Amino acid sequence: MTCVYTSVGGGKAARVVSIWMLVLATSAGSLPAQPIVLQHATGNTKFVLDTKHGNLAAASLAGRAVLSACFDEYWSQADDGSFQARSSELEDEVVGVNTAAGRIEFSCRNAALGLSLTKVYTFGPVASSLRKTVLLRPYSRRQIVHILSRVRLADAFAKSASLYTPRQSWLGRTLLYGVRKLADIREPVTSTSGWDNRFVVAFQPDRSVAVSHWLSQVDGLWVPCSGAVAEWGKESPAALTYFPDGWRFRTLLAAENQATSASVDYVLHTGDWYDAWRLYRCLPGLKQAYAHLDAMPAWPQKIKYGSFWNPPWYTDYADATKKLCERLGPDAFFTIGVFGWSLDGDYET
């Protein structure tokens, strides 16, 4: 029997209002064989959880399939930096299931890498979203374990989907930032920019359906969806990778005898990446982190124009800036970035 959990959506944090057909057993000997369906109260958003491996099996919006089976990956790294083994949720075995209001918890073991994991699914703080938290229990095998969140789009959705990820860097042979058609991705493509982006949006040309996927928490604390540009971020598993059917980014890593967790959000919505950023700004952790900006002094709020000057023709930029100053008046402020380089190839901003 399929278990359906229904939640109220909207701008506020979702809450469970009813539980239908709650027949889940928590003992390993009588684990549920059928999938668990988490459904928002409107009935438009559904997330399906696989009870054999504990992974996200499917997701749909207004009856349209958006996600297919998504299996997180586990990479085992040796002391010398080499990756000695890989596994995924496909090799996870669910040994226990606990349920509560709006919370599904799978206890899993991965024999291939000697891991014990707990996966918790809840309705996310953003409307029509699912939050997945993976807790990696302490393990004894000497290795560094990387956990990567892997998204696979449903076939029909993928055919016409476009992908978006924020600007990563101007460095690197392969840059994935901006918008590109998924159909143009014929083989795995890993960004070499050194920017560990963990924010991807897939959307339809008519903006009818979209899915946003971002890292939201590490060890229970909100973290930005991307970090600093660094040399180590140029290769897998740190770097963002696109596939013909979706994408992958790293969520956490841990050494032996450490417990750590990471949470990602899957958000189904209409629109495109602009709407995704609007939803991302609703995260409670982000609001709290940037609450101090509400008390900023008055003068930065008067900034009305930003300009970036490229060499070698600065005169035109200066003339345009002068005209804008005349039109905006004495209360206007400008931000001006100047980019230049020398004959030997050095540059600075």
C-alpha cells in the first residue's frame, strides 16, 4: 500500500495537516515494499520515495513528471588523494523506517563502503519543496567519503529543458554558468572554473514547469550555495558536472570517526531561474544571515547605477557617466569598476 503524506504549501514553512493510510512498519523484518508519496495539500506537487534504497524516486508538478530516480553518489578517497572506490544509493539497503508528522526517516547501510547513513525527508521551508537531509554516521574504515547529490530529470521534461547555474568564474577551460539547453549536453561535462556551485535550475521554454536544486544546510546550519574560487574546485568531485539527463554536485565530505550531515532542497515551481532566486531568498537561514543589511546606512540605498569600464577606450565610458550624473542629480551615487591589463598579460580590477 502506498502511503501518502499531505502538506500545506504557500510562502510559510509547510506543515502536515493529514496522514492517509499510515501503515508503515519500523522493524527490519516488515519494511514497506511500496513507495511513499509525499503530496502537498493542493495535490499539484508529489514526491515519491523508494523504500528499498531510501532515495528520491520521482517528482511531479501538476501531473507532469519532472524528476526520475535520483541516486546520490559516494566516493571513497585514499590518503594519497586517489579515489579508490565509488558507490551510490543504488547499493544502499534500508534497514529501518521511522515516520512522524511530515517526516520520513530511513536508516540505511552501504556495505560497499562500510557506511551507515540516515536519510530524512521533510517538506521544505519553500513552497512545493522537499528537503532531504543525509546524516553520515561515524565509520571505522580509513577513507575520506564524499557525498554527491545527483539529479535525473524525467525523459519528457529533459528533452526541452534548459539548465541554469550562477556565474562561476572567468577562469577555466569549461564554464557552465548561464543558460544552456540540456539537449546540447551529449556527455558528462565538468566545470573547471574552480567555483563549487551548488545551485542549479532546470526549466521549460514556456516557463510552465521548473525544478530548482540547491544545498541548504551543513550540520544543521544554513550555508551559501557556492563557495570561493579555488584550485581544488576545478575537478570532480568538488566541481559541478552536467549530464545528458541532469547534474551532480558535492554536498559534504568526512573522515573516519566523524558524523556530519547535509541538506538539499528540491523545489518544483513555475517560471525560470529568476523565480528560483526569488524562492531561494525565502530561506529562513538566508534571511537571518543577511538581516543586518536591513540596517544599512542611507547612502548605499541611493546607488542607482553601476558601470564597468573596459580598456582601452575609457573616454566613451567617462562621457556616458558624466551624462548620467547630470540626469540623476546630486543625490546619486555610482559604482564604477575598471578593468585593465599590461603588455605582459597581467591584469587587475
